[in-house]
Amino acid sequence: MKKVSFWFFLIIFSYISGAYAFISVTELIENAREHDFKEVCVKGETIGDIFYKKEFAWINVSDGSNAIGVWMPAELAKNMSHPGDYNHAGDFIQITGRFHRACPEHMGEVDIHLDALNVLKKGSNISRPVDKKRLKITSGVFIFAVILFGIEIFLRKKEKENEPEG
């Protein structure tokens, strides 16, 4: 009986894990025809802005190599902390939805229509301390450029003064 239970569990587990095997955005883009209108599961960081249109929202999800648009209910998008940008790490999410290589609803855009969303890690602020060495070098180069510019103006004035009137 234990052997039968073990094999039954193994078969069910492999079926469930195979049904929701994660796919990269790059794989979706490169093999779009193969995945068209199929259920896919993607993990990635939300990036850019969240665009709302009535009761729906459009987000972008990046897996680190490429990004794809995701069409979802606006209520789910409102629960997200913030998308990633220069100053923020966006929410790291797992999405399941139907992939479209040329979505008929969105003028032929490549997108995923969301069926399920799971926020794996909330977004956070990114601190970017100033590199004092770079600041000093940049300031020095700037001052040197201003001095050179001043010398150039001075020399041009001097040249105009020395030109014969004619």
C-alpha cells in the first residue's frame, strides 16, 4: 500500500510541477509561435509604470533579460507596493496567465493575460551613496573645463582687438 501511495504521489506531483514549469520571457519571445494562446508561468520583477484602464491595469515584468506586458485586474495591481525604477526594486512576482504573441485585444502586442498572481517579495528602496572619489574627479574636470573656456574667450577677445579695422 505504501508503494502505491508513493507512486501515486510522484505521478501527481510531476503532473502539477510540469503544468506550472516556469518559462523565461526570452523563451516566450524566441518561441512565441510554440507558446501562443497557452498557459504560462513567469517569475520576475515589476518595472516601469502601472497603467490603469477602467477596471484593468497594464504592468511590465522583467526576468532580468527581457520584459513582457501583463494585462490584469486593476484591483490586483493596486496591491503591489511599487514597480522597479532607478531608486526602487520592484515587487518580485510569479504570474500565471495566457500568452499571446499577437494579442487580438491589444492591437497585436505581445502580452500575458493574468490568471493568477503571487507576490514573492515586496519591492524596496535602493540606496545609491555618492562616490566621493568620483565627485572630486568630476569637480576637478569641470573646473579645468571652465578655466579652458575662460582662456578661449580671453584669447578671442584679444584677437578681435588686434585685428586691423577695415
